[in-house]
Amino acid sequence: MTAPVIRRLVNRHTGIYIYEKIMTTAKETTCSQLHLFRFLYGAFVILGLYYLIFRQDAGSAISNLGIALAFDPFDQRVRWNDRPLYQRVWLIVHLVLVFVVLGIALLG
């Protein structure tokens, strides 16, 4: 996948700006990275649920569940609007869970 980038250069002799269109390649997510992201997402979710259910430590649960969101378990090359509905619902429910636990931690 390539994206055009406009770069501004200055001609040394005339001082006139020259604009150059450069084609760059976007970083592709490899299969091994996707498996790593899914593993890390699952590990942080399990750790967050462990702290929430067994240890009753809402602060640690919030941090682990929040960090899990950084590791998107789905294909990151797909824009948010182009994702299937179940993926968007999954991530929104996860985010709502983080805010609910944050509310519990602040109020209780």
C-alpha cells in the first residue's frame, strides 16, 4: 500500500521552492505481529480480569485492561469505519468496561 508524500525542496541557485511527490510504502502488519498483538491483548485482558475478580484490585485491573486496548487484536490496516460491526462492538464494550471499572475504583 503506497501513500503519496509531498516534500518541499529549495533550489540553491534560485531560492525557489520545488515540490516533489514521493511515493512511500506504509508499514504492513505481518502475520507474526498480528499473532503477537492478539497474544498480548489476551494476556492483558486475562491479567486485568484476574486483578478485578480474584484480587479485587480495581486500580491494577484498570491499567491492565487499558493497556490491552493498545494491542488491537484485529487487523490494524483496516480503518475503523471499514471494520465489521462485531469488531467495533467488541472494542467499544471493552472501553466501556474500562470506564465502568474506573468509576467503581473512584467511587468505592
